[in-house]
Amino acid sequence: MFMYILLGVIGIIALFWVGVYNNLIKARNGVEGSFSQIDVQLQRRNDLIPNVVETVKGYAEHERQTLENVTKARQQLVNLPADASPEMINSKSNSLTSALSRLLVVAEQYPDLKANANFQELQRSLEDTENKIAVSRQLYNSSVQTYNEKVQVFPNNVVAGVHGFGEKTYLEAPESARQAPQVSFD
């Protein structure tokens, strides 16, 4: 009789363990899936950039440094190794976003370029992609929060520790984005 009770308790613990383990797997897959959405949008942006650079080149020949900075930032993101961390990808992506912002400011100085239908469509596509990247980053951080909560709470933390589930890191905005822009009407 004692043996059946012991086997029943072990069975219940085993089922509980498997349930917690499976929930941790699902949460980790959610984090990885949400990061892959960021990756898809980054690739879309990378595909648009050469077209933007070529369009601006035709109008802004003396803005070579700005164009080179965009091209260099894009190449650094494209050349990241396949196993690059989300933090490294986010850092390179933020550099590219900064370079693109400077390029679009330069474009504002050229009325003919701003009026060019091709440039307008490329600019809209870039803005749409940047918005999708921002939403994907929010989804990723939300997935990380859910995952980290599962890893940290008892008794999940026991199962997580035994199976090597560690906390994930949130994607953060660059320090420059935390500073309020200076507005002057002088």
C-alpha cells in the first residue's frame, strides 16, 4: 500500500515537473519567435536602404559622408554573425536608425528630392518598417517579461535551474533616445 502511495506521489511530481518544463519551453520559444519578427523587419529595412541611398545620391552629391555612414551602419548589421546576441543586433540596429535619421534630415534640404515620388515611397516604406521594428521590439520585451517571470517564480525556478533556463535580457533604447530633444523657435 505504501508503495502505491509513493508511486502516486512520484507520478504527481513528475507530471507537475513536465508541465512546468513545457511551459518554460513555450515561453522561451515565444521570446525567440518574437525576436525573429524583429529580424524580419531589420532585413526589410536593410533591403530598402540601398534604394534610398541611390535616390539621395542623385540629388545630394556633396553629402557623401552621410551616405557612407548609412551604408557602413547597414553593412555592420548585415555582417553580424548568425549567433549574434539580440543585444548586439539591437545595438547595430540603433546605429543604423541614427544614420538613417541623419540621412532623412539631409534629404529635407533638397526640395526636388522631397518631391520625388520614388523617394517619397521609399521614405514611407522606411517609416513603416521603423514602426514595425518598434512594435516587434515591444513584443519581444513583453515575451521576455513573461519568460523571466516564469523562470523566477517558485517552484518554476527549481525546474528552470535544473534544466538551465536562464533569464533573458530586455532590448533597450540607446542612451541618445533617452534625452529630450532641444526645441528652439529662434
